Amino acid sequence: DIVMTQGALPNPVPSGESVSITCRSSKSLLYSDGKTYLNWYLQRPGQSPQLLIYWMSTRASGVSDRFSGSGSGTDFTLKISGVEAEDVGVYYCQQGLEFPLTFGSGTKLEIK
Amino acid sequence: QVNLLQSGAALVKPGASVKLSCKASGYTFTDYYIHWVKQSHGKSLEWIGYINPNSGYTNYNEKFKSKATLTVDKSTNTAYMELSRLTSEDSATYYCTRLGPRDYWGQGVMVTVSS
């Protein structure tokens, strides 16, 4: 199985500051079609997860442009430009390259 | 609008089974796979498997092959997951979800295994 490893944040983060969440996969997620099958989700407290970014850098419908995804085949970053109160929650990276789908352990964001 | 409505919380005894439901609405049920995801309390997400509602084809995470059984009822647009031989390790919140560039998740159902 592909192992997804996420970094932590120095919580709490001051409102308005920009943060980067890192994720690493144990196998390249770059597929032969040129797409990198890495997704980012946010799970707000008490809610179901919601997709933020797919194919490493494509924002899902309705997602603020404060969220951006980047990376290589195995190292990925989710950047939040100017965190706001509504961004609080746990962020998960997930690989969609092969089954079983696997998630990172999550990165918690708290706002000061 | 797309909605996945899951059945209510369940309290079950060790060794028993439980069948969770996920009723889809707002789209053509047979056009999209339904995935199931487990989240143990305060922990990360684990993919259990998916079912193709059109064909009934299933694909399981090896870890859950002997634990979960996925089925659908096309007449009611409902997906089911049965969990068998429950232990405390199965206590968790379970989500059904339609994954993809536009994802939709059920509200989650908490299963508690306790005598």
C-alpha cells in the first residue's frame, strides 16, 4: 500500500498568516496520463471531509483561491494564503493512484 | 442537489453484525461508485472499498475483506455496508461517499461496539 506522511503545523497560527502543509508519498503519484493523483481534503470539526484540491493542484468547485496545491511526484504542499477562522480543522492528503486508496494521518490547523 | 443520507448511530454487541445504509438522491445512482470510509475516534481516514451500483462489482481494501460486505438496492437508490463479527476495533464513524472532482459525503454514522 502507498504510505502517505504528513507534517505538522506550529499551532495556533495567527489569523491572516499563510501556512504550508506538507505531504509525502512512498511511491510517485505521477501517472502516465501526466496527472498526479494527489488530493487534499479538509475536515472541519464535527463535519464530513470535503475535497479541496485534486490532481495535486486543481481546486475543487467552490473552493477559495486562498488554497493552492503544488508538488512533485512524491512531495506535495498545500498552501493556505491568509488563514481565516473557517479554515480550522484537519487537513488530509490522499493518493488516488491505486487501490487501496490511502490517506495521510492528518494535519490539524488551529487559529489564534 | 446531491445528497447521501446515512442511517442512524448504532450500538451493537461484540460478535454481532450491523448493516449501515446510505440513500442517494439528486443524481443517477447507477452512474457513480459509492465508496465507504472508516474514521476511528480522533484518527485518520481508512478506505474500506467501493461498489459499482450498476453492476454490483466491488473492490475491497484487503484489510476489510473479511469484515465488510458492500451491496446496493437499485430500486431504492441505497447502498449498504454490513460489518460482521464486530469487536471494539470496529467502533468508529463510517462514511459513504461519492468520490471525484465533485465529491459528496454522507453525514457519517457512529458505530459503537459494546456489551
